[in-house]
Amino acid sequence: MRRSRRVRALTALALGAVLALAGCGAGGRPDPGSGGGAASGGSTVGITADSVKVGSHFPLTGVAAPGYSEIPTGTKAYFDWVNAHGGVNGRKIDYVFRDDAYNPTQTSQVVNELVLQDQVFAILGGLGTPTHGAVLDFLGAEGVPDLFVSSGSLLWDQPRKYPTTFGWQPDYEIEAKILADHVATTFPQARVGLFLQNDDVGEDAERGIRRYLDKQIVSVQRYTPGNTDIGPQMSALQAANADLVIGFNVPSYTALTQLQGLKLNYRPQWVYSNIGADPVLVGSLLGRFSQGQVTDAALLDGMITDEYLPRADNPSDAWTAQFDAIWKAHGDGGALTNFRIFGMSQGYAFVQALLAAGPNPTREGLVQAIEKGGTRFAGPWAAPYRFTADKHSGISGAKVVRVTGDSTTALGPVRVTDNGDAPITDATNGETPVPPNGIPAAPGGT
Amino acid sequence: MLQFVNTLLTGLGQGAVYAAFALALVLIWRATRVVNFAQGAMAAFTTYLALLVVESTGSWWVGLLTALAAGLVLGAGVERVVVRRVGPHNELGAVIVTLGLFVALQALAAILFGAQFRSFPAPAGLEGFALGSVTIALTPSMLITVGAVAVVLLGLVALFRFTDVGLRMRASAFDGEVARLLGVPVGRMLTLGWALAALVGSLAGVLIAGGSLVWPAYMDTVIVNGFVAAVLGGLDSPGGAVVGGLAMGVILALVTGYVGSDLVPLAALAVLVAVLLVRPQGLFARTAARRV
């Protein structure tokens, strides 16, 4: 009897420890109650005469963390820089980002907390399709501006249903259209294989690709994130004699496809979407697989991808030089990476939107300012936004590039398009000059 | 044809790892009559230790030895410190404790080693052998995996069939009271069983990590498929575990290659249900499975 009680006590203790650990993983968040943040005419929640509070969620731990966890450090450095230069209309930006481990349940928790407890004015750059998708209804119902979601899904462009949500990066459909158009004109004889993530990334991409390459596609293979055995899919692509493969996948699967290609001696021309193609990150994953037998980015040399932001390894670019100065002043001492430039560009975009909303922004005013002037907002991004009252899609184009070593070479001008059967054309906007101190001026003439 | 051969070879390579993992489950079942759900998390933990050693020494083999030694210690420690306290007649309790250990160890690994993807070096080349003009999906690393599994299988069979220690371990597991009366040091045999099983589990962990990515939960699919493989072969039979593991590897590779990767978890479940319905004692078990 005594023994069994002791056993029970120990079991309870062990369970308690497990729960406590699980709690740590989730951030140990209590379920926040209701209240606060309700939107009624001209909500000024989270904004005062000298501060504005901005929140976000990112995978700082877990499978999606490599690379992506660096994005908010870039945004933070940019806001610190802006604050050091007097803030936005005298307001200092208070930026809070929390870890959701790329788990939609945790995203709901942390966004609840950001909105109801921290009382943020807006959410900026929340990352991930499944994760951010889980909080759309909540943010819409609370009337919280949900700006510049870090994902190329088409979900963010539903102004009727989610009037406060805006996309940011080129969506997967137009990215796929631009890459496929390049392939169709440059490799008209290629037998094209597709390697797609088995969710709406892959679906949106396939729709865009088929507009230009439908007749050239010989095999479509999909992978489920988490299952790292992609041998059978690669064998199928090889068996179909695909000599050019377009991959819409995350960076770790870029590494896995290269590794599997080595195993099968299968070396097609690879075309990866921007999300999976960071040569530095993929190279670092690949480099150590076989104790140096696979040398860094050598496998990636010659692959084709696209870009819509300045690159960290290109200091001759005026924007990169500016971001480098900001990172040196306010960064954490690590290297300036493409992911950090992504985060800084989002910070820039937010400051620009806040300025457009006038000297006394409200949540509604911010949304209206973006719908009204969004297509004219210019910055480090390659092509203009598509923001209007009827459309909340972000950047409209990208340029196709070839990876050479750790860097890239442009294969043509920036190309712009829109969803559906919109044609693809060369961009006419030209490069945006860097404003003084890299801080946007209030847009005029809206 | 080449696609079929390559899919088959990929499946066999993957299956060899499932087999190693299933062998660990069989070992602990035969030695203690407990199914150890923490096996995967323990293996992930020792694999991380191996990765640290590989990165500092540059030698995959030193890393493997570290993992095996760490597995031995970890297995013995878990039995002495945790499982023993649940009591000898509380098998369900022991299983639940292993589930708790699974979550706790995985979280601990994330805290100690970080939660990001890391690449784990391979023991040998990652390029497939060339037969004339075609390259088949068989690499030197895969041969090492298969060889290691074969050695473990033979070792286990020899241990249980031809040695006194193996006989004592079986006796302790089958009926501790009687074995104790006959002079078998039952406690020590249970500790030994856990230690050996953790050693085999660590081997599986390092084998699957080689030339791929590791993160704290990377063993999760191996746990599920290795468990199905062990049930498929009958939890009692080392040979059955190996056949079950290879069968699982091939079935799942064929499903991925010819049906769709999203059906893989469903296929594993279907195999498990089919085996439990048609032949609950497994394909190779000589005695009927114990009903609990």
C-alpha cells in the first residue's frame, strides 16, 4: 500500500515535470481572458503620443526555425535604428515578437496574448501559412491591422473577409508564373519535373507553373514536411527523364533533394522558389553531411531561383550597404543575412505605412492609408505592391537569378505580373533610391 | 525498371534502420516484458552526443562508439532510477513511465542541443554505385547500415539462444519470482536488458541520422514504423523484427513512389491493423502473444 502510494506520487511528479517541460516549450502561457482591443470607430489601442506597440509571431524553435528565426532580429534592429533617429512622428516603436514554433495552436496563443494582454496596435510580418492562417479570423474580428504576412499564400488577399490583413512577398502563384515563363522561353525543349510541398504552397505554385509549362511537365512529385525520405520521389523524377526540376519547398528539402540527386547520380537543372533557395543556409546544411565530401554550395552552383529583395552578399547595392550599417549599429553581432534583410525591409514597410496614416494614426486609418496609397509605396523591394481597397496582395514581381557560389547573377530584368491570366511584363518602376538614413519620408500626394 | 529497383533499394535502406529499431524493442520486450516508448527519444539524445563528438573529432566512428556507450549507460540508468520504482508487476505503469520519459527527453534534447535542423555526417560515401551507365540507389553508407543490422541480429540471436546470460535474461523476464528462487540475479538481468536495448536503439539513431538531418523529433517516424515492424514480426522474434523492418521500408517506399507521400502514415497504420486482425501474435512468433 505504502509502496503503491509512493509509486503514484512519483508518477505524478514525473507527469508534473513532463507537463512543466511541455509548458516551457509552449512558452508557459496562461489562457488569456477576454476583454480589450475591441474595434470601434478609430481605435487607438497600442498607440500613444510617444509610442506605438507592434507584435509578431515567428518560429524561433523547431523545424522551421533555421533562417526564419533571424527575420525578427532584423526587424528589431531596424526599429531600434528608427527610434534612435527620433522615431515615427515622435513615437518610439515598441516591437514584441514571440515564438510559435511553427505550431498553429501556439500561434493562436501568442497572438491572443499580443492582442489582448500586450495590447499591440498592429501585427507585423507574422510568419507561415498554417500558423498565420489560424489567427486570421481573430485578428479580423478584433480589427487589428495585420500587415505584411511573411508567406506567399493567396490567403492574405481576401479584403472582404479579412479587411485588415495584407500580404507582403510575391505570392507563390505569381512567383511560379515568373519562374515558369523564364523556363518556357529559355528551356523550350526541357522535360520538366515538379517537386512540390504537399500543401497550398505546392498547389498555388502548380497553378502558376501550368499556365506556361503544362505541355512540358513529365512528372509531378510531392513531399510531406517531416518525412525526410524523399528517395522514391527522386527516383520517379529520374525515371520520367525530367531534365529540369522546379522545386517549391523549404530550405531543408533543397538540401535533401541535392543529397538524393547525388545518390542517384541524377543532375537535372534545378529551379527553386525563393523560399527554399538561400545558398548560404542550404550550403551550410549540405556542407557537413559527409565530412566534407560534399563541398558547400558546389552542388547548388548553377541552380535558378528568383529574388525580390537586396542580397546580403552584395555590398555594392545601396540598400544592402544601408542595412549593413543599421545591423552594425543595432544587430546582435551576428552576420547580416538575407533573412535579416527580409525583416528590416518589413520594418521599413511598416514605418512607411505608419507615416502614410498621418500624425495621429488609428487602426482604421492605417488600413485605409495602405489601401489608398499602397501601390505607390516604394522601398528595397523590387516591384510595387498591389494594395488597393479590393486587393491586399503584396509585391508584384521578382527577378530570375542564377546561383554562382554563395552569390547570384541576374538572368534578366525584374518581371511583374498578377494572379490568374495577367500577363508578365518587365518592371517599369526602376530601383528605389535609399532615403536619408534609410528611413522613409512621409509619402506625398496621396 | 530502374525506378523500381531504386525505390526498392531506398526502401531496403530505410527498412534496415526500422529493423535496427525494432530489434531494440524486441530485445527489451524479451528481457523485461515492457514496450519502451522512450526508445526513440533516448536514441535521439545519444545521437546528439555522437554529433558533438563527430564535430569535434571529425570521426564518424568515434561518434558511433560514443553513442553506443552513452546508450548503454542511459539504458541502465533509466531502468535503475525510473522503471524499477514502478514495480515488477506494474507493466502498464512502466509503459506509461516510458511515454513520460519520451516527452521529457525530447524536450531536454531541444533545450540542450537546440531545436534547429542540423546535418549529421555519413559514415562513408553518399554517391550511389555505378553499374555501367546506370547509377543505383545503393551507397557505401547504406552497406554499413545493413552490415550493422546483420551483426546486431546475429549477436542477439546468439545471446538469447547460446549463452547463460541470455537464458537468465529470458527467465527473469518470463517469471521473476521463480527465476530469483533458482538463483538468477533478476535485478541485474533487467538492468542489462535495458542497457543492451538502449545500445541497439542508439545504433539505429546514428544509422538513420547519417547523411541526413537531425532535430529533436527526428526519430518520431522511426518510432512509429519500427514499432509496426516489431509487431509485424512478432514482438518476441529478432528475425521477425528484421523481416518486419525491411518489409515496412519497402512497402512505404513503394507507396511514396507509386501512390503518394501523403498516404505513408496511413499505410503504416493499415499494415498495423491488418497484422493485429489477421495474425495478432505476429508473423514469426512461435508462442501466442500475451493477452493484456
